[in-house]
Amino acid sequence: MSRIILGIDPGSRITGYGVIREEKHRLEYLACGVIKVFDKATFADRLLEIHNGITEVIAKFQPQEMAIEDIFVAINPRSALKLGHARGVLLLAGKIAGLTIHEYTPRTVKQTVTGYGQAEKAQMQQTVRALLKLSATPSQDAADALGVAICHAHHFIQTAV
């Protein structure tokens, strides 16, 4: 059984996405990138840009499942609230598209992908590059999103066995 997984690293300014195919316990890279919003836009306009961007990704790759990073405890409560709004828009877009949605903490993603729950961004980038046999290192946000997708694929494999 083959399935396409969309991984998302949510952000109110930069949202990373990564798309992989999992088939017979093998992972294949399909795409990754970021949705950047304009700082000068109103917050509502930025949320609309995030929604439109992820909707385009969903339409292009037709994933069956979405894995998204859960909110972490931020130093700035205002930033955490904005991140929550962005996650809400992303979750809604996934539900409207009929995707099955799974959420993972940043620690779980890092632990699953690198073997260390406190891994630095660079370590995530290099591990994702190696696991998916990429010729270039993805940006931090795209690598994190691919990591979320890899984490989900691994957890699904573990529960399916």
C-alpha cells in the first residue's frame, strides 16, 4: 500500500512543508518548501496566504494524510497565540481536503528522526537529507516539515506491524 504524507512545520511567518511517499516501509522524497508570508500584510491576510499556500500543495500532491508539529511552549505568549492561529488554518485546510491528521510534539519528531529529542536544526537538516537521500540540504523549515512526515511514517509502521 502506497500513501502520500504531507508534513507541516507551522509558523505565522514561514510554514515549512514536506511531502513524502511511504510504500512497503520505504520512504521517497516528493517535494518540500516553505510558505512565506509578507510582513506588511495584516495578520488576517497572512493567515489567508498560509491557507492558500497549503491548499495549493494539497491540490498538487494529493496526500492522504497530514502530520503537523504540535505547539511548543514559547517564551513569548503572543508568538504562541499567533502560531496557534496558523496551526488552526493549516488543520482546517487539511480537514476540508479530507485528510487524516496526526499531531506530534517537536521532541517526538526529533527523537524519532535523529534519535535525540533535543537535536539542533542543523542535525535535523542533515539527518533528513541522509534518510531521504537528497542531493542538497533543505532549508530548516522544510527539513523540519520533512521530519514531521518521516516521524509519522515511522509511527504508522510501528503501529501497523
